[in-house]
Amino acid sequence: MDEAAAELADLAQRLAQANDAYHRDDAPTLTDAEFDALKRRNQAIEIRFPELKRPDSATDQVGAAPSDAFGKVRHAVAMLSLANAFDDDAVVDFDARIRKYLTHSGPLNFTAEPKIDGLSLSLRYEHGQLVQAATRGDGETGENVTENAHTIADIPQVLKGAPEVLEVRGEVYMAHSDFDDLNARQVERGGKTFANPRNAAAGSLRQLDASITASRPLRFFAYAWGEVSAPLADTQHGAIGRLGALGFVTNPLTQLCSSPEEMVAHYRAIEQMRATLDYDIDGVVYKIDDLALQRRLGFRSATPRWAIAHKFPAELAWTRLTDIDIQVGRTGALSPVARLHPVTVGGVVVQNATLHNEDYIAGRDSKGATIRDGKDVRIGDWVQVYRAGDVIPKIADTDLAQRPKDSEPYAFPHTCPQCGSEAIRAEGDAVRRCTGGLICPAQAVERLKHFVSRNAFDIEGLGAKQVEAFYTDGWITRPADIFTLKDRYGSGLQQVKNREGWGAKSADNLFAAIEQRRTIPLHRLIFALGIRHVGESSGQLLARHYGSWSAFEGAMARAEVGQGHEWEELISIDGVGAVMATSLVVTFQNAAERAAIDDLARHLDVQDMQQRHVVETELTGKTIVFTGTLVKMTRAEAKARAEGLGAKVSGSVSAKTDLVVAGPGAGSKEKQAQALGVRLIDEDGWIAMIGDA
Ligand code: IVH
């Protein structure tokens, strides 16, 4: 179990990095297949151990934070991602899950359409005029690319007969033929060529100079919508038909299906056609057709319950494994990386692949079961490389017939290659970890890099490279040092100025950027601390719950693992499990960690967390407990609806509970509510409260 948690933590980190490289920097570090493989692994573990699912799970995440170069646009309706299905069974499960959630047994219709491999764009029309275009960004806030969208031929500038407010969403992409022409032109001009049509589309749309976008052959398929002042239709296919009638290009391969079998059949048909299409697709998207049902199904974190992307299988290639390197991560995890003789896998040159951990190298999975028929992986092996999305490749297989005669099993190091400390593997942990903590330079540097990373302190002029240089010089060894840098080295700026590549101006800018970040939102600070298992969304959860640094810090300082009021409160937060809670408490109990946190906090002005729900409802901020049987909606739907209205859902009744919804068969919780004088209602009362018939 710990092993699974560790792997999830490790995956979270790798996926986040790859995600940023792909979405924000348009410079993928992993192939699609690699990325999908990691994501799939992540999801497989989550499905097996639902209680270990991290609040920052990549399963729930969308894109990357928007770049600062463009104006920011807050999406009126979040732009979400899709959950993935990788085989036919997952499609059957998708249908079954929906039926269970809705307690529905009659026919269900779905639309099935190609998943376009481009980048999503939201177009806002007011009174029929295109007034704004925004990229997805992190799903909540995107980049304002209105000027650029005006230059795309497929995007109507004016709509006739559209609702007063209409946000049309779809994919910007580049056709293969246009992509080839563009690259040829780039070569002629000595400009840079693009690795694939998706990168070309992203690079062309995200141009600060719209005339460059205008010169690039971008296209657009409409497949969804955001805010609308009047419904487009009652069904998904009806709405898409309406978008077509309004002048948008919609995908001709969209089909209505009435069973998982029909969906899979359409998937096969599209897969057959894939090579003949003039644009890249990476799967087929299924959506519940009835929009009223879509509304009822709603969303879980970042993905809708009513849709899923059925991805095409990964791509494979064989090559020589030339070496195995060990990287030491922020939390001390020793991660083996395979160095490969460069090989093209699905159009991308791959030179590195993850080997996960020592068991994986030895031919065992995290449960100790055999993988690759028990074959280990050795330096010199002829290996099969696998990639499934735009992500980290992995080694799927090794060919024993091609193994060099003198090869030896890989001996996984038991000491940290960076600091020499013992590297131990805790009971049940898949990962061997350096015990050096803050004395390990690799861990210290990785933590600093994390601290200054985009979603943490995001200090302009202090990126991963600079942090490394400052660390090497001994100027910044822990986060607090950043905020004393000016006092220690700033007078006259002499020394900073003398650093290679630095002028007085850059030093001034850096100090100004640091000053700015002395004021920091609570959730960013919590995330920045780099505590194991506490990712970005956990930072949000904790910040939302505790509200202020003093409340959070006080509770963590007093908490003890497995007991007491603070512990109970911590694990009662929806999304915080025992693994994360333990990690938090243990960190705050560690004297060195504690000192580092206190020193840091002294330099900061931490902003309290704003409440997320701007629209106040009767339930905003209330704590609700559901007990007994609900007949009209499942527990999951009730919980999702309550949270959507700004309430917290708790599993136990206490004096802090505001409302108990009790169905038939409710036992002790109902009695407790009566004893405590907590407001008690039945399911009909609940339905009336949330305004559903
Ligand atoms: S529907 C609420 N339909 O895939 C979900 N998305 O992984 C709305 N995509 O962000 C998305 N083709 O960029 C939808 N036919 C299609 C799509 C599609 C490509 C992209 C889109 C989305 C991502 C989700």
C-alpha cells in the first residue's frame, strides 16, 4: 500500500513536469504514448487503491497554468479534460458506471466522434459577435488569443440567430498537408521546423503577433460549448447540428450509438480510417447524448462523468539500452532512467525511458508479481520502447536472444549516488529513498526548484537553472535564503552582478521579483513546501479548509499521527487520506523541517484563502452528512451536488454539522443529529433544497 502511494507520488511529479513541458512550453519531454502510459499506470493504481488517490492526481488535471505573455481569461465555465479508456472493457465499464450513477436501466444514447489532436479553444460570442477567444490554460484560466482567433478562417466572426451569449469550444489543429507545406516554408526561410502538427498548431496560435498566426494554416472543429444564455438543443448531437447550422465546422465522423458495442464498432471504423485522415486524432470521444442526463451526471474533479476518450494504442520500437542512470528526486526517491540508443517511436525521437524502480528492472510489479515473464532488464539489452501519449517512454520488453553474453543483472544502488547516504526501501515501498534529507544536495536542489516552480512561488528570474547555480555557490540552500539574498549580497549588487550572465539590472529585477513574492497566497505556500504527497490541489484543499497560515501551521504543529482532534480534523477533509495526513504531520514534527518552515514563514506575508464559491447559496460553507438510503439519486450524485453548491460533505455527525439528510434505514447518525439539535431533513427535503423536481 505504501508502495502504491509512493508510486502515485512519483507519478504525480513526473506527470506534472511533462504536462508543463507539453502544454505550457509547447516543448514535450515525453511522447504522447509515454505520457498516456504514465497516466494509465497512475489510474490503474488509483482504481486498485481508491483511498490513495491524490488530490493532485493527474487523472483530474487539465493542462498547465497559462503563460504570462498573454492576457488571462477566466473561463465562465471551466474547460475540462476527459478521462481515458484504453480498451473495450473500459467502454463497457463507462456505460455501466453511468447506469449505476443514474440508477438507469433503459436505453442510453451516446455520440462517438474522433478525438482531435490539437489544442482546445473557447470562443465567446455576445450578440452574435466574436468578442473573445481563450486557450484552455489550466482549465480555469486561459490565455487571451482573441486577435489570433480573428485570423482563423474556420472561425465565424459573426453568428446569425445565436443565443445572446454563446461560448463555442473546439479544437484548433493543423492539417497534415498544411503542416508539410509550413515546414517546407520554414526550411526555406531558415526558420524553425515543427516536430508535429499539434506543436505547429500550438506554436502558431500562441503568437503575440497575430499576423504570424494569420500566415499559418490553422483550422477549427467545434465539438462543445461553455456558457450559453439559452440551450442549443436537448441532445449533444442536436447541439452539434445547431453549431454546424451557425457556421462552425463540425466533425463529419460523429455518430450516434446506442450501446457500448456500437461505440466500439465506430471506434474500430475510425481507427481503420485514421491513416487516411488529413489531421491527427488520438482516439474517439463518447458523450452521453441526452443533455439533461449530462447535467445530472456532472463532473468529478476535472473530468465529466458523461464523457470518455477511448485512446488508440501506444506505439512501439526496439533499441539498445546503453546505460541506466539514477536520478534523485525532491523526496529522495531514486528513479532509474534508461539511456537508449536514439530511436523514433511514432514520429518522436526517444533517448530516455523510465524504468520506475528496482522491482521493475528485476521483472516484478509493485505487488511482487512477475512482469515481462520475469525477465530483468540489463545494460546492453535490446529493449522494446513504448509510448502512448505525449509522455515519458517506458520499457515494455527485452529480447533475451539479443542479450550480450557477458551481461550482468543490474545492481540497484543502496547508497544515494548524490550524497552517499544510505538509500533504504521502507516496508511495502516500491521506491528506494535517500535518507540524506536536506543534507542531500539532490533533494535540496530539487526542493528549491519545486519551491520556485510555476505553481509554487514562481519567482521571475529565479528558475531551475538559477536555483542550481545559487545552490552550488552556497548562496541559497533553503527557501528562507531566497528572502535574505538581498540583505546578504545585495548591497552594491557587486557580487550578484559579477555572476556570469548577470548584470546589475537582472539583479535588481530579481530582488524586485523576490520582494513581490513575500506576499503569497496560502495554497501556493503549502504546495511550495514540497511535502511528500501534498500536490497542488492538496494545497488548495488544505488552504480552503484552514483558511489562514496560522490556523494551518498551528493545527499541523499540534497534530499527532493517528490520534487527537487535529488528526481527526485533518483526515475529515474530503481528499485528504491517511497517507497525506501522515506525511504532513511527520514533516511538521521533524525538527530540521520545522525550523526550515518557520524560518521561511518569518519572511512572508501569507494571504488567507478566499472562498471558492462566489455564488452564495443556502448551502455555501455548510457541513452536510448523508445517512441512510437515498432513492432519487445515488450518494455520489448527492455529494457532488452538495459540493457544487459550496457545501462540505462529512462522514460523521458532530456539533459542527449543519444539516443531516437522512433516508430510510438511517441509524446512529440520525439519532446523533437529534441529540445535538442538528437540522434533519429527508430526501424530498433535500431535493427541494437543491431545486430539482
Ligand atoms: S469534449 C468536458 N470532444 O481532448 C469535455 N474534447 O482530453 C470537453 N478533444 O480538452 C471536451 N477532440 O482539447 C471533446 N471531440 C472532442 C475532442 C476533444 C479533442 C480534446 C480537448 C479536450 C481534451 C480532453
